[in-house]
Amino acid sequence: MSKRKRRTFTAEQKAQAVRLAKELGNVAKAARDLDLNESSLTNWIRQAEIDEGAGKPGDLTTGEREELHRLRREIRVLEQERSFIKKAAAYFAEDTITERRSK
């Protein structure tokens, strides 16, 4: 059995799939009709409910998830920049110490 290539879906495609599942009242049938994994469609439905305000306390909306992803990426970049600056400072400090010793 070969693995299926990972597909990506737009927000509109996901919204249409969620609407279809709700109209049919059967997630499994909607997933089969759309050639999706049932778990993916279930996750999309759950996320749509959270975005509509029907989620549990602490659940993140799509916008909040995107912001969290963006902020984590920004933190990674800042940490890399800080690491570079520390190494550069150590290099130049060592160079200065070596210079003073040679005088």
C-alpha cells in the first residue's frame, strides 16, 4: 500500500468541507465523498467550532494559532541573532585581550 502524497487545502476548501459534513450530519460519509481522512475533517470541524466561539476555555482560534506560530518563528530568529552577537563579542574581546598582551 503506497502512501498518499500530503495535500494542502485553503481555508475556503476546509470551510466547504465542514459545511458539507454538517449538512450531511455524518463526518465519515462527508470524508469519503471528499476523499479526505476522517480525522482531518474532524479536526477542521473542531477548529471551526473554536473559531465560532464554541470551544473549550484555552482553545486557540485559527488567528491565535497563526500569531503563535509567527511569534515562535520570530523568537527563533532573535535567538540566532543573539547567539551570533555573543560569539562576535567573545571573538572581539579575545582579540582585544591578545592585542593588549602583545603590547
